[in-house]
Amino acid sequence: MATPKLSPQARRLKTIIVALPILVASSYVFYKREIVKEVPRRTIPKPENVTPSATLESKVFPPDVDSESKRPSST
């Protein structure tokens, strides 16, 4: 089902209707964080002294799996 082409004025209005709420909401959050110095309510705790690649590797390859038993023998 094809939609009819919008006139330039209708396209501008649609852009404003879509963009304005996003702009207002993000500006409000930015104001609260930077001007009021309010901290976010929910934060994700970071693991201490672990590099991101080591964290990913430990999730993909759990430490209790023996990597030697997973390899096929070459003979």
C-alpha cells in the first residue's frame, strides 16, 4: 500500500511533531543532570579491576569449561 507524497509544508510539520517531544525530553534530562546536578536514579554497577574484553571473554567462555577437551584431535 503506497502512501501519497506529502507536500513540503506537511513534511515540515511531520518533522516538527516527531522531533519536538524528543528535543524537549532530552533537554529536560540534560538540564537535570548538568545544571541541577541530579544523579540518575538507576545506574549499572561496573566490575572493578576488569577490562571490558576480559569481561566479555568470561561470559563467552566460562572458566569452568576445559578448552582442551573441546578441541578436535588432529590425528
